[in-house]
Amino acid sequence: MKLRRFGFVSVVAALIAVFFCAGNLSAAEEELVIVAVKKAEFIGGNEEMIKFLSENVKYPEDVLQANEKGANIHGRVYVKFVVEKDGSISDVEVVRSVHPSLDAESVRVVKLMSGKWTPATERGKPVRSMFTLPFVFKPLKMSDVVSE
């Protein structure tokens, strides 16, 4: 069944709630900038990122079915990742979990974003930076979703 995508997943306050946090890096890893002069940005800005997310995030069917039976699975998943110097993404990790299927969907979509970023810069040079993205899954049931 192909599900029509609609506003069931929103990015909190147009991505104003972006958090930078430090990870544990070994001495062999290249320096990770926590707060850069110019932050990493999705190519096209927040508006394009919201469009990308709305086109690519799909509410997992197992969660829809469980919600139909009264499970009421919903919430905010936070995914932390590194935007590399070339705009690719690495070290994707769920830092706040809701449900394994919602977590997996959030990670899947973040990985799709690889190469679609302008890296952070420090003193005019691209640097690796940490980014945390919230995914909000509102409570939905199979009966709420329109089939195409």
C-alpha cells in the first residue's frame, strides 16, 4: 500500500530547535566543531529541508496498525549526526528514542540527506560539525491515512 504523505510529521518550529552537542571522539578523529562561526546548512535553507523531510518521511505501517489497536505511539525523535567538510553525513545516532520503527524512519531520512548540506565554516574553511534534528510524529492510525 502506498501512503500519501501529509503533515503528520513536522519539524519542530521550522527547525529553530537545532542543538549542537559534543560527541566522544578519539584522538585519531579529526576535530569536530561544536559551535562554528557559520553553521552547517541544508542546501536551500530550512524551507528546502522542511520540503525534503515532508516528501521523504513516511509513517511506519506497523506503528499505524498498532495505533489502530489503541497503542497511541507518537512523540519526538532526536537524531544527532555529523555534517562532514564535503556536506556528507556521518555518525548518525538516535539520542532520544520513541519507538524502534519511528527511530529507524528518522535515521533513514537523515541518511538520505547526505551530500545535501553546506558544511559549517570556521575562519573561512569547511569544518566537521554536529547537528541534532528533531522529528515529531503525531499520533496516527491506519484509518487516518489516505491510500493512493
